[in-house]
Amino acid sequence: MFALFRSKRRRRLLAAPLDAALRQRLESDCRFLARLDPPRRERLVSLARVFASEKYFESARGGDGDAVRIDDHLRLVIALQACWLLVGHEPDPIRDAIYPNVTTIIVYPGAYWNTQAQPGPGGVVTEGRLNLGEAHDGPGLSARGPVLLSWPQALAGARAADQVITPEPGPDGQVVLNAWQIKQGTRNLVIHEFAHKLDMLDGIVDGTPPLPVDERECEKSGRDGGGGVVVRWQNVMSSAFRQLRQDASRGRATILDTYGAQNPAEFFAVSVECFFMQPRLLRWKHPDLFEVLSCVFRMNPA
């Protein structure tokens, strides 16, 4: 009964065209839409409209007392980025669940103070820290914990998502990349936090999302002779995670944010950021990682 009611509500929502001025503004801010073919772009817009209408967006005050105004533009900028992770699976905007473990998105006017005590090196506990975003799992299986986001960073990530770098060799055959440009170009706060929510769908935050995959496609793209989707995923992700930890400990430059060296869950989130934001760089530097993510998300964003 609930599913029938939800489908009727969604049909009514999507039957009404999106306001033309709002659509133009979204296309200006969410520049990654131009990277999608028309059918996939329209599916993403429909998913985002459903997401924006069904999730509760709450404005939180920053340290100076200011708050973000929640409007359709803000909702859809966040929703488009979040649903970009889903669109390769071609979910039905009318019938399918869209982030069932998310009910609330709390939006801040900037960085906010997290009062939770954080254990650090040597057992030292720090009381609170500044944050830009968080994804909460809450108690129980697939719990519906909130997502917290800084609005300026969420908007900046959407605007930067068309700046895809193509590694080009110079006269000497070497590829020279601007480290600062790469660091900024691979970051997307919304993608990072919603990658965590995908990881949390099975109730275990371990860097392995329970997304459905086409095993035959994964085997076709594999380099290690098969072994199954799960084995291939574990082998590739574990190897890339170890490499990032080594790079981080030795101060070596990497296209993956070294924040991901903390644990497998953070590694998954930063890998997904890079996959969507800088797919050509990821394919160049980490072809196996690019391939397993292409399989899991059922798309090739490069």
C-alpha cells in the first residue's frame, strides 16, 4: 500500500515540468550534467527531484549564528550530486527506493564544530573538531542516520565537477600534473558523504557497498583472471589502500586524497570522489581500481 501511494505521489511530482529558470541555474551550477548523455541526464534529474522532495533538509546555524536558507536550488544541487552515484544502475524514479538509509540532510553555512571527542595518537583525546561533512549510520542495520554538509563546499563540488583533467605527456614523454589542481579537482563533499551512506546500507561500514553488480561485466573488465566479483573487489581495494598508506607515510604525491589512508571506509569514499570527479586520472594511475568502480557503479565517467 505504501509503495503504491509513493508511486502515485512521484508520478504527480514528475508530471510537472521543472521550472525553466531553476533548471538553467542548476545546469550552470551542476556542470557535470553536461558529461552525461541525454537519457541518463534526464533520469538523474528525475531521481534528484524525487530525492529532494522526500528527504528532510534542515538548516543548522553556524558559529556566528547564521543559517542557510533551504530552497529548491539547494535541495537539488545536493540531490543531483548524491543521485549521480546511483544513475548508472538505471533505478526507476517512480518505484525504486532512493537512499533508503537517508531521511535527513542537515546543511550548515560553513565549517561547523563537531563536539564529539576524537581519540588520537598516543591515546590523546581531542574534544571536538571543525568539520565540513559527516555521514551517520546510527544504531541497527541500515539505520537512517543524517548526513551533515557545509553548503559552500557542497556547491563548490558541483561547480568543479566539469573540470576533468586528461593526463597528457609532454615532449619528453612524461606526464606533469599540478599537485594543487589535482588535490582540489578530486574533492566533492556530497559524493564523499553519500559514498559512506552506500557503504552503510548493509549495516557494516567497511568500504564495501552492497550494490548489485553484473558479474559477467566485472569478469570481462578484470585483469586477474576472475575469482568472482567479491574476491576481485577485495583484492583490488586492499592493494590500492595499502599503496595509498605507503604513499601517505612517505609523503609521495598521489591523485587519491591521503585522507583515505585512515581506514577502508574512508579509502572507498575518496576513491569514489576521484572516480566521479577525475575519472581519467584514476584510470591512468589506478586502472584496476577504476575498473572495479566502473563495474560497481555501472558507468564509465571517463
